Amino acid sequence: MTAEQRIRSLDLLRTLAEKAVVEVRMRQLQGARPTFSRAMMTCTVNRDRFLYNDFGLHTFAGHGQLSEKGVWTNEIAQIIISLSSCLEWAEVLSNGTKEDHLKQYLGNILDHAFNRSDVSISVADQMREALVDRPADDRNAFAGQLVKVSLRIVGLVVLCEPLSLKFDDLNLKIRQPVPTDFEYTATVGIEHALADDRSDAIGEFEGNFSGVKDVMKIIGWFRAILRLATGKAVKIRTAICTSVTLRGELTNTICTNENPGRPSFAILTDNNKEKFKIACEQLSPRLVSDQFLEENTRVDHLATGYHRFSDALVKQGLDDYRIATAVTGLESLLVRENDGRKGKKYQLEIRLPTLLGIVGFSPLDVKALISDAYKIRSNFVHGDNKINANLSERIKGYGGPEGILGKCISYLRAVLIISLCALPDKRNRLSLIDNSTIDSSQQSLLETQIDTIKNVVLFANCVYSEK
């Protein structure tokens, strides 16, 4: 459009915005307070696609899930419909502005009016400038250079000063949330209410991201680090992504597949902050592969062990199902197929106590528990969920099914960390464990291999507690 048309369009946009705000306020004064649906739409797709509806932007973020720009209820939708009959609306459109873009702009203005927060002149001017001559291909917050990702971490409580970490070329800060982290804004478009106890943590990544797929990888990678470091069901609920595009700075929200619920808490304090930092730094280089993401298509014993650990830790369901899941995760790491007459149960009963004894677990206790847990696993796999009287009496000593589940998860976490960080090759790992039972030099070698990550294995048991 010409310079003259541009100036005229900006004036008309201001007029339309003022009319929209007046109409909203008139309805409020008359006692008919309009309602606003902060609806969330979720969908999993195999590729990225970005769509507009009449009142906002839908972002389908690869295998991740999405949030949508606010969907107005019928009452407020009528306001926009009434404005569309204005001469100003028609003139702006005739100057080359798309109707979808115009509705989105007015929706942003109405957001502020609805929340009783007037848009400053400078902000309104920026919004109008962004609308006029808006590039056709700049339709989402991931179209430009992505510069910052803020993650909502459910299940991690920060009771200390912000903690800074550096992972490769990414900088990360973990801190307490503030109300504005969850405040509804016109740029994000979706409200995620701050938890009543205000305990969720915020993780802020800054670095080089190629787009939304990179963000999904970061979510999966960092979630794995947190779960292994803390031994708790920590979840990444949302990611708010900030990018720089031709329109300036934009934000959008990605929602993960996980229902956060209210998992057991990991507590980060001044006393354990440095230990937590070391744990994260030791785990991070071992979890960079796509195979540790939820959508992985590659399967090996390490990926299988991690996903079984994560499922047993997070997924809700029968205790015997989760026990069976944890035991099969241990099998993936410690059992060798076609191992002569050594059955899977026998291999676990020998190797698991040998390995965990080095990091402070009682070998006899481990052997007794895994024997009973394996029976529960076999019953479940073969379709019999009943626990016989003898076994039921024995597992009371572990605190019942919940107690035996907690122990199995703890064992799997320890073996997984050792396998990832110290003994990644399965054949060498099993040979070294077996040989250590009959040769003192092999036992010393095994202890030396594990010694560098022993503190990471023990970290969760020593410094984390229920909130």
C-alpha cells in the first residue's frame, strides 16, 4: 500500500479498536459481563502446520501438542461481527489487510479490555504497525529466529535463588515462578493458572533453536534429566516460546502430552543446589539422542530402560502394572537373551544386587525384593493380577504394593544412571558384573567405573523429600 494508505489504515484501526472497547464496556456496565473461553485445543500430527480460524492462530507443533489463540464466546463474537459492518473495516480491507489478521488484532485489543487493562498508546501502535503490511509468510511465532523458551516444570519446587546451568550452547536458569509467568496475555493467548501452592518451577532456556521441533527435543531431554536426577515424577507442562520475526518479537505456547496432575515433589534448596547442578551436568551429555524422546522410533536397551522407568514413575494405573513395567526396564539393562540355562529371574537376582551393592544398597534386601517383584511381573504379564497369600504377606514388609513399586523404580533409576553414564555397552556391562563376582580385580574395575557417578545415583535418596 502507499504511504498515504498506510497512515489512513492506522487511523482506521485505532477507530475500530476504540469502538470494540466501548462496546465491551457498555455490556459490562449493563450487567451483562461477557464471558471468554480460554479453550485449549490439543492434537498430535506428523508434521508442522499452521492454520488460522476466524479469531486466532492454531499452531500444530509436530509431534507435540498445541495451544490456540483465544476462542471468543458467542457474545463477544457478536461484537466483532457488528464491527465488520463498519465502513472503517471495509476500508482497511480494501487497503490490503487480510480479514483474519484484522480480527486477530481486534481480539488482542478486546483481551486487554476484558481484563480491565487498557492498552498503552505505544503498545497499541506496535500492534497496529505489525498488522499493516504484515508479511504473508509470517503467521506464527516459530517463523523467525527462536531465541528463548520458558518451561513450566510441574513437580519441582525451588526454595533457593535461581540456579544457572550451561548445557552445550544453551543457557538455562531454574527459578521460582511469579504470577506474571501464568498471566493471560494477548501475545500468548492461553491461560495456565498458577498452582494454588505456587510451587511449580520455571526453566528458561536461551540459545540457538531451529524451530518448534528443537523445542520438543529440549522438553523431552530436560524432562529426562530432571526425572533421573531427582527420582521424582517431574513433568514439563508447557513451553512458552519467544521468537524474533519480521513483525518483531512474538510468543506462542506448546502444551505437552502429559497431564501434570500433582506428582511427588522434588525440592531444590540452597543445601542441595550444587549437588543438583552436578547431577544435571553429568546426565545431560548422555541424553541428547532422539531415542530418549517420547516419540522415538529407535529402540535399544538404554532407550527401553528409560521409557520403562518414566512410565513406572509417571503413569497412573494398577500398582502391579507399574511394578511389571519397572521390572521389564531392569530386564532390558541387565538380562541377556539366550544365556544358557540362566533364566531372566536368575540373572536379575545375581546382577542387580551385585551392581547396586556398590552404590550403597543392601545386596540381600535387593535380591529378596526383586525376586518377589519378578513374581508380580510374571503374574501380570500372563494375565493373572492376583497376588497369592504367601506373596501378599511377604510384600507387607516392603510397605505393600506401593512400597515395592517405589523400590523397583529406585533400583531402575540407579541401574539406568550407571548404564548411561559409566557402562553404556550392554555386553561389557554384563560381563564385568558377572566377572566381578568371582574375580577381585574385576570387582575393583567395576567399582572404579561406577565411582565417578556414584554421587548422582545417591543424590535423590539423600536430599529430596516429599513436600
